[in-house]
Amino acid sequence: MTQQKNTGNFGEEVAVKYILDNGFNLLFTNWRFKYWEVDIIALKNNMLHFVEVKTRQQSPFGFPEDAVQLPKMTALKKAASAFLEIYPEYQEIQFDVISITLKQKQVIDIFWIEDVFF
């Protein structure tokens, strides 16, 4: 497994703990449909959250959330649409990004961007 994949997996574990600590019900991690994947699908107060997690080592070249651009958000939207066809009982949804910055496998920042508009 590559270092980048290891970093991503570690970040997703951190994000899951963070979501659970904030009162969410975790429904799925790494939910897949065709070519699309949602890192985390969670529920809180009848709001279904589709969460993209980005994890990076500390760098002067930008923040993890900078990597969530239009192609990724388009794929996330398509995955959410497929999910809602399978699970139509959810009426309220939003898209979130959890950005995790590491320094040598230590979490130095978690930045949660709720209700990302795209």
C-alpha cells in the first residue's frame, strides 16, 4: 500500500471518530456505486451528510480541502444521487468536507466545512 493511501486511510479513521464524537450516526464508510465513492455517509437530526475526507501532511503548498475540486464534487453528487435512489427515505441532505492536516502521523488540524455549495 502506498504512503498516500496509508495517509488517506488514517485520515478517514480520524474523521469517523470525529463524526461519532459530534453526535452523528455513522451509516457507511467508503460507500461505492459504479465508479463513485463516498468516504462517509452519516446522519444527524434527520440530515443525511455525504462527507469527503481529505488528509495531507503539513505543507506550505496548500490545505487538504484545496484538493476537493469540481471533478471530485461532481463525482460525489453522482454517488449521492445513486445512494438516494437506493435509499429514498432520506429527504434532507448536505455535502461536507473534512480536512485533516497531519505532521508525522499526528493530527494537527481538523477543519470541517459543512454544507458545501457547488
